[in-house]
Amino acid sequence: MGTSYRIRCKHCGTQFLHYQGNDYGAIIACVGCECHVETEAAIRCPACHRRINTSEEEFRRQTETVMVWQ
């Protein structure tokens, strides 16, 4: 299972895509359910290098889910 996000950095406005795999299918989530957002490993903007995922709430404010698959 995986999730693809469209992210717009709140710091510089750069828009980019990010893919997040979810434990190689070990955790099954239903379509329409929010997936867990990783906050331990930094997701950084490719332009300004600021961290996007300091918290789950901060990440959700800057993202739009593009695709979820199993």
C-alpha cells in the first residue's frame, strides 16, 4: 500500500509530489481513511530544504492526497 501526496511548501511555495509506502502492506488501511504520517524521518522541500512534517497537523496543512493504493 502506498500514498502519493502533492505538497506545497508553506515557506517558499514550491509544489512537489511525495510518495510514502506504508510498511510493505503489513498495515492495511481502508480507502478514505487517513494514513499515518511519518514524523520521525524528515520530509524536506526540494527547493528551500525546510522540514514539511514537523507534526502530523503541519504536514496535512501543506498536502493534498493524490492517490492511495494497495
